[in-house]
Amino acid sequence: MRRNRFCGQRRRFLKTGSAALGAAALGAGGAEALAAEKVPEGDPMAKSLGYHLDANKVDAKKFTTYKPGEECDKCKFFGGKEGATWGPCQIFQGKLVDRHGWCTAFQKKA
């Protein structure tokens, strides 16, 4: 009888410990580690948002909201570290975008 009680406690400890380790990994930059997929320009969502890997190649006549100097690393949805080439984007569900990229969802950081 006593053995079963300890087995249940051990099982509960292992479940709780696993959840805590997962949460710690996400809190310590794990979100970037999970977002390893880079958004290609050919991605359907990227196409619908006019995403370009290089903002200098945006056709300003086609994308009238584009203004020179706007790049992903200056957007409030970009979550990359300062100077990082790629960073997670909230618009693309955490997938990585080029810091020199641009899309129609651009919103200047405050």
C-alpha cells in the first residue's frame, strides 16, 4: 500500500518538474530557439503582406505605405536582439524575418 502512494508522488513530481523546465526554457530566450524557421518571400502569408527580405527592393509604387528607412528591426513586431540578422516576428507567428526586411504590417517602434 505504501509503495503505491510514493509512486504517485514521484509521478506528480516528474510531471511538475518537466513543466517547470519547459517554462524556464521559454523564459530564457527559448522562444527564439523554437522559432528557427525563416520566412521566405514565396510564403503565401509573406506574399499577401508584401514581405521583402531587403526593404531597399520594395516597389514603392506598388506598396504605397512603404517609406524609405522602414525595416523589420525598426518595427514593433520584430523581436530580435539588437544587431541580430534574423529575429522572430509576431505577425509571422514567431517565424524569423530578416532585420533588413519589410512588409505592409510595419509599425514603427515607439
